[in-house]
Amino acid sequence: MKKKIFILTLIFAIFTCSCVYGYSDVKQSDWFYDNVTKMSDMGYLAGYEDGTFRPSGIITKAELVSVAGRVSGLIPSAGQTSHWAAPMLQAALNSGFYDWDEVPPTGETYDEPISRQLAIKIIMKAFLPDKTGDYNQVSGKVRDFSQLDGRYYDTVIAAYSNGVVFGDDNGNLNPKSNLTRAEACAIIMRAADMKGDTKPYEPTPIPKPVKTRKGGVSENGALHVDGTQLVNERGEAVVLHGMSSHGLQWFGNFASENAIGETADYGANLFRCAMYTSEGGYISNPSVKDTLINAVDSAIRQDMYVIIDWHILSDGDPMTYADKAEEFFAEMAERYGDNPAVLYEICNEPNGDISWDENVKPYTERIIPVIRAHSNGIILVGSPTWSQDLHEAAKNPIEAENIMYTCHFYAGTHTDWLRQRIADCGLPVFVSEWGTSAADGNGGVYLDEAKKWIDFMNEYGISWANWSLCDKNESSAALVSGADVDDGISEDELSDSGKFVFGNF
């Protein structure tokens, strides 16, 4: 227990101690004195409770990545474990400082010593990713170059060529040996000084850890479209199943982290955040965006994919608020960047006196570039007649990558004819909204017809989100009236529709 406290003190004492000078085992004559005192002065590390720094102690993966991340200005992300360093290590993994297999985000190797070659890679990626070196020169000068694993050639060669690391008295780098705390400080500060603009450390809030889910983001990574199929980062077909919220302005309590997490516990790997534009939604009440962001962040922490849904309905022409949509999606895409969890649904259900060619496609040609300025994530596009006119979109499809076309159905209203339209359209289709009821949310529930739809979507590998996770007094609601999601979702709190849908995740 005492050892754990010491480790935490080394990394986190800056939060409670403003004076970090006077280590009893760091003398002005030591070769590492300047680096250690400079890093302490800037708030990047502090000593043990007994006043020592222990410069010859072996540094762990968690400690090195945490210090390097702080010095480089990395912002912590939601980690996948409760380990104290998980947020910074997740951010480093997301930023490409190292690969998944080198320091798995599941945390089992966080407290193991780090090899020199991996430490050098992380430091170079953090501070000097564009630096290079000459293979022939370095391999000729470093006596134990043959011990270096091939995946570390580029970063070690760059570090050696640019004076970030040096060989020992015998000309060896000892790439697979452990790294001491003093050595780590020296290498980090050399790289940081070469980069320039090093600033004192300012702590940031630590996000909650991510839960690893079967079929979730940690398993499948960034999604893209291959032909008509949604595939994962390895090019394997993937299907998402989950729930849509109801309007966040009315039922935001059912888009809380607990509600989303409970849905994931039943097997869902997708959550859709329905932010209405009209009807008391974003246009008249911009604060609903905060509810959406909280829901998106909650889904990400649950290792789920999440749809940001610009939920036009009564404002049937997407061009009506196109300017607002540009502003909104610019902000969302910049906020989430290439976070692999996030999908963008840019027009929920175009309807009324509009057409694909004159209204919907011109709207997409405005919004898609706004998102693409920051993200290559999946973009979901609706079509006229409440996202059912796939045949019209198929005649004049969008010229862009990672686009899918949404189809919305309700089992009591839309039957074989719409299934056939999907089968015939030749487009990548994503069912971002469907219900077991009639189209008005009531009637039924039509479980026989819903089962036909489930079988059809399974056959074609179509992802879906069911409408809706709330306790509204309508048959499409997944929860019975008065359901309390704060203490979990019991089977008794699921409506007939909810039991059917949750049983098909």
C-alpha cells in the first residue's frame, strides 16, 4: 500500500504542494539536476513523501506517459479503467504516441517498467513527430543497433540523429533495458526544449473511465463504408444495434449516463441523441445542445457508438435552418474530431413539399464539407417523405465517402414495400429510427411485422436504432410510464416494445 502511495505522490503531488525543490537525493553536481529541477519547477513532477526523488528508480509505462503527456500539453481522455493514469494513457493512445498492443488500454501493463525503445518512441511522437534521421549512419554508430525491434527504427534513429538520446560509454543504446526516472526526465526535457513553447503544467479535469463493451468502439474502432456495408477498422462487416432518445428537450433524463449505460448492459452498442430543431428544440432553445453533449460524452464513456441527430420534423425542409446547421455541425465536428465513436445524422426526416434534388441534396452539399473539415466519420443522410424516398436518392447519389442513407419505418405502417425499396436501392442504408408501433407512435405493438423487419435487417447487415428510450405514454416507448432509470432498468420497467427491442440487441 505504501508503494502505491509513493507512486501517486510522484505524479500528483503538484496538486497539493507548491514547493518541489530540495530533493535529498538530487545534488547540483548530478548530471540530471537541471532536468529534474526544471520539471519540478514547472509542475510536471514532485518527489516522494520522504523528500526523495529516487533518480535511479525504474519508471513505469504509466509514469512515463503521464509525465510526457503533461509536458507536451496532452488533454486527458476518458480511460477504460479506473487506474489513476488511464485518462492520460488513453489520450496518448488516441494521439498515436504508441500502438494498442504496446500499452493496452485495459491497463494490465500500466505499472510495468517501460523499455527504452518504447519510451523513445512515445517521447518522439509526443514532441518531435516530424524529425527523421539516417539509417545507415545511426546503425553504423550504435553498437547494439541489431537489438532494436524494427517497429522502433524510425523513432530511435530520429532521436539519436537529433541529439535526444545518446549511446553509453560503449556506444550502446540498450533498447530493451529499463529506463530510470532521471534518464526519462533528461530525454523528455531534451525533446521538449527542441520543440519549444513548453509551459507550466495546468491540471485538467479527469474524465470518467470508459467501459469496454462487446461490439463497441474499443473492439471495432473507426467505421467506414465499403460498398453498401458498414465495416470496422479492419474492414470487417459490423452492425450497430441500439436506442434513440426521444426529444432531448422533453425526455433528456432518459439520455443520462446511467440510462445509456443500462441500455448498453442489455447489449446495445449504439445510442442516438435526437436533438429536435423546432418544437421547442435547438432553434428556440439552444441550451438543449448541452443535454446532447452530455449524452454523447456518456455514450463514448460506455464504449458505444453515438449518433448526433439534427432532428428536423415539423420544419420539413432541411434548408430552413441550414445556416444554423452549418454552425452546429462545425462545432460538433471540431469538438469530436475523428473520435471513432461519433456519427453525424444531418437531417432526420425531410418531409412536405420538397424533393431530393431541389432541397435535400443541396443541403447535404453545404453540411458535409463542414463536417469533413474536422472529421471523416460516418454521415447519415435522410431523404424526402420522412426518410423513405431512397429510390430518389439512388438516382442522384451524393459524391462523398463514408455516407449512408437513412430509412425510417414503423412496423404498423411500413411493410413489404419499404423493405423491397431498401433491397432495390443499391445504397448503403442505416435505419436510424424505427418503431414497433404505427407511424404516429401508437397502435400495436406490431411484433409479427417487427420480427420481419429484424430478420430483414439481419439478412442485409443493416444497423439500427429503435424509437425510443423514454416512458412517454405511447406504444413505441421502450419503458413503462414512471420507469426510474437511475437505479437500473429492470425487465418489469420495459414495455412490450422495449422487451422485444432489448431482446434483439
